[in-house]
Amino acid sequence: MERLIIVSNRLPVKIKFENDDIKVIPSEGGLATGIKSVYKNYDGKWIGWAGIDPETLSKKDKNKINDYLAEERCKPVYLSNEDIDNYYYGFSNRTIWPLFHYFNQYTHYNETYWESYKYVNNLFAEEVIKELQPGDKVWIQDYHLLLLPNLIKQARPDVDVGFFLHIPFPSYELFRVLPWREEILRGMLGADLLGFHDYDYERHYLSCVRRLLGYDTLFNEIHLENRIAITDAFPMGIDYDKFHNMAVESRQKSVKDKSSIRQEIEKNYLLTPDLKLILSIDRLDYSKGIAHRLYAFERFLENYPDYREKVSLLMLAVPSRINVEQYQIMKSEVDELVGRINGKYSSINWTPIWYFYRSLPFHELIELYNSCDIGLITPVRDGMNLVAKEYVAARSDGSGVLILSEMAGAAKELSESILINPNNMNEIASAIEHALNMPREEQQERNKFMQERIKRYDIKKWASDFMKGMANVKSLQEKYLGKKLTNHDRNTIYNKYLNADKRILFLDYDGTLVNYERKPQHAKPDNDLYSLLDKLSQQEGNEIVIISSRDKDIFERWFGHTQYNLIAEHGMWIKENGNDWAKLEEDDVNTEWKKFIKPAIQFYVDRTPGSFLEEKTFSMAWHYRKTDPDLGQQRAIDLKEELASQSANLGLEIVEGNKVIEIKNSDINKGKAANHKIKKGNYDFVMAIGDDWTDEDLFGELGQDAITMKVGLKNTRARYSLESFQEVRNLLKELIATYENKYDTVNH
């Protein structure tokens, strides 16, 4: 049976010491609730920090804790206080958290933090790898473990790895300031499926992968050297039924029970039942915009004085990361703001802001959601914000108004709320006034749509969809890996090669024989390649053809001194056995079209820094490898459309290669050129290897009897796939060695 291994910074349980006894108490967090719904079905295990310094435990207590956790299907990772200071409070919450929430001014770039972060991620990797069994799936949670996916994938390439980021992923312009940016990206890329709350976060991640690592992306596919990774958006939900059902019970109880939290507040603060309450609940974190919220409420009292003594803000701030200096400063700022506003506007019977710095039990939280007329949730930046969904779910009678920051991930799903810019004080003040005057029927109508939506896509659906996503990725990878060259395939090819009398090998150049994909400056042939091709061409019965879209003059400089067959410019020019270059097309090929097309391409060169025009004898190519990836991609789309309209009825073909758009005569292609060669000889071994879209004509023309191979995991007509140019070279070296071994054996 498949098992699911969940990995997160903290375990879904709390360990408590009571009267010399140890208790393991399940957590009520949303993540634990949601994932339990799937990991129990997979005979799962949860790996995470136990929340205890191992130095404080006796061996007996540690064994007892391990046994208790095993009963809960949990496995602890023990971290020292120093680890927690540097890995958790340090890199996770002084580096990643502020940077990913667009608070670069609070970000610490500390080498000690980074080393600790790497060390702890390796600790987690060791524990996960010890636990793995064949067929297991691993699902890693959040920003504390960004390096873990790749650590697992390197050790166990066979394991399916998923990763979900519960906070925003920042734009390229911000992320690139991180000194360890490439290590973070590569760490995440160990996952087969990368999940984000929102498409914007997914888009930012893909942009960083393209710009910083140079990998090609197609929609949400990332084409790595030996596999495909997928990104997708999975907006996390809540346990809707739990919140809604408890709210119904709470409302029924509050009618009879005079000790409800609302009535207790009214009693303590001498309030009347007609007072309107605005609820603000958040962890005390700078990303939540709590200070902004207070300034906005003050602006409301200034702009709408008639509401004084009629409306109060009930603000609950849950303590968070109290060891981090910035949070201590923020608490002082909030305390001072509350004191100043209350001092300015309070009266004998009215306090504008009721401020509580603590957490609440679940049932009291529900009473607050039920009692307050307005939910005011205004984070400056938030990955999702489940409090907003909880408030809507807990409105058991359908009334209540949610005012929500458009910077929260939840804003995409809760569009019927009043959406505001959290930095616009006047807009928030106006939204509060609008909410106070919204008819009850309109409140219920808005909440009805939101409740139906978050009930439909709840926490269990979120977890289930992610697991389905992992299964879909597996199917996609198997589709591509189904063509991957196996040892059996290799042996079959070697035998055919040895038993053939006359062989021809068509080899594409860029991306097939050299690593043009990653380092275009290294595209010139190296000594290893010359040696390899020389040995291959010198074996009896072999004919080597290097076939490329390259200009013939470049090929002349690189290979003119050799005896290889050279085909350039997609098959327009051929050089055989060291002879002069000749045109493959006997009739004159029209090139008049170039004077119409060249200005259009030159216009895109001028508009796109880093791009350039390559003019060949019978074609023209616009290269954009050195441009900004996003700009180059967009310009390529625009150029293709323009060339298509200008070249209609001219007998031209637009070819999209690897970071290049080329236009050429449609009757010139690699397939026709290869067919020209094959007709001239009776070959009993035909092989073709290429990596580009232009090689598909070659594969198609050669047919099923030929041995055709595509470099990279891509849709192709080829029978087999190879991972990289290096695997191509290794395969050719093995062919040479196989032949030489047979020759040596015969002579011996």
C-alpha cells in the first residue's frame, strides 16, 4: 500500500509535562485537520520538530515520547535551542518570512542563519530517508524546509515528492536580492509538484526559475535535465462544517445563556446591545497590517464623527515570535497606538478599541465571529488568511460584513466581501461606513455566495486535490519516461550497430552534441567532441552527418577541416566528405521575401535588449536567449504573429526553436535533407538524434525502422529519449567501445 509521509516544521501534536507524566495532545490547527483527512487513508506518517530541547530530556523520557508519538504515527526531529534560534527564529523568520512578504527592510542576510538552515534541512532529510519505503510519497510543508525536496530527490530519485508553500512567493525583482536565491530555487525544484495558494505566487516562482536558473517552462511545466516538475495553485480552505456547526450551536446557546462573550463584554464595558462591533483577529505580525488597521479606524472616527460611541473595534492580537526583535518593536507600537486613540476618543461609557493580547479557546473564538457585525481583515501581504474564511463560515444567520485586504490570497475567493487597499486609510474608513449601513438582505446575499464557495472547497478538498495533482504529475512523467532509453534498448541498439555493414548517423548540433541550452558561450566544439566524432567516423562502414540550422560559414570554420558530412541551414547546404559546399535544392530558391521580413525582425531587435538578428543564405533568425526571459517570451509571441501575417502566401515557414524564431522557405527542412542522403546509399543502420522542434521533420522522414532519439523530456515522434547532451556523448562513446571490443576480440 502507498504511504504518505508528511513533513513540516512542527508535528501536529503538542507534548506536555504534567505531574511527572507526559501527554501528547492533538493540535487543532487547520493544516493538521486537513492533511489528516488524506494521510490516514495512505497509512501515513508525520515527521516534524517535537517542540522540545533534547538536552532537557532523560533517555527514559525521550524513549517514552518517541513511543507516544509512534502511536500517533508521528516521528520527531529533535532540534537544540541553538538550532531553533538560528534556523527558525533566524533564517526562517528573519530572512525568508519578511522577504517573501515584501518587507525587505526587515530582512537579515546572515551567514550563520543560512548555515543553520542548511544543517536543519539536512537533519530532516536524514529522518525522512530513514523512514522511506518503496512506493512512498512525501509531502513537504512550507518555507522552513525549502531545501528539503531536493535533498530527498537526490538521495531517492524514485520517490514522488510534493511541496506546498503556505506564504506568498515574491516577484523576481525582490527574490533576486537573496544571496542564496539559486540554492533555494533548486531546493524547491526537487519536488515533482509545487503547490501555491494563488496563481500569482506560482507565476512569480516560474519567472524566477526562468531568469535565475535558465530552465524552460511551458505553461506550468518546468523542464529539468532528467524530469518534469509541475507547479499549480491550490487555495487552502478551512474545516467549514466545524466552524459553521459550532457557530449555530453558539448562537442558539447565547440566546439563553447570559454569560456569552458578547454579553460579558457589554457588562464589563457598560455597553448597550445596540453597539456595533468590528472584529480584528490576527497574529501580531507586521505582515498583518495591524498598525495600518488602527490608523484606518482612527480615520473612520475622524471622518464620520456621528459613529462615535456607536461603534467599537474589538482587536485580538495573538502573540507570535516574541523572540524576534521586530515583533517586540511592533507590539510597543500597537500598544502606544491603542492607548493614544482611546485617550483621544474615549468617554465614560464608551471605549473605541478593546485590545486583547492573547489567544482564545475555540468556542470563544466562535462567539466572537458570531457576535461582531463586521470582520476587518487588512493584511499588507498574506499568503491566504484563513481568519477571513472562518469569519464568513461562522456567520450562522448569514449576516455580517467582511472587509478584506486585496493583498490577502483569500481575496480571490471572497470577492463578495468589501475589498480594500490596506494602505489607503480613507478607503478603509469608507468601507467601514459602507458596511455599517449595508442592508441585512445584501449582507446575507453576499455571505451566501462566499459560504457556498468555501464549503465546497474546504480543507479536505484542498488536501485531496493536491494528492490528485501528485498522481497526475506521476502520469505525465511516466508518459515521457516511457521513451527513456533502457539498458535493454541500449543492448538492442549495440547489437544492430555491430551487425550492420553500412551505417549513417544524423546528429543535430546545438543541445545535442554541445550544451547550448545552459551555456551558449560554450557552443564551439571542444576537443572531446572532435575526438569522439573522429573515432566514430573512422570506424568501418560509418557515415557521420552533422545536421543543423547553423549557418554554413560557421560550420566551415568549425568542421571544414574534417571528413564529416555537414548539412547546414535546415538542409539547404551540404558538404560531403570534405568537398565544397553545395545546394541541396536544384532550383533557385526565392529570397526576395527577406527584404520585406528583415525590417520587421530588426524592429523587434531594437525593442528587445539582448536579442539579435542572424541572417543566413536562405533564412533569417531572431535569437532571444540573452534577453529578459519574460520579455523575450512575450516578444517571441508577438513576432510570430507579425511574421505569420506578413508571410502569408509566400511559401514560408515559421520555425520556433530553442530561444529562437526562424523564418525560411517551407520546402527546406532537415527531413528532406536526410532523405537525400539516405537515397544515395543502402544503409542497414540509421540513427538520428536531436533536441529541437526542427528535428521532428527528421524523425518523421526516417520512419519507424530508424533509431530516433530526442534529447530532453518533450513530446516527440522519436522512439526514445535521452536526458542531456552528455548522455548523447556517452551513448556514442559506448557505440565506439562496443565496436572496438568486437574488433579486438576478432583479431585476438
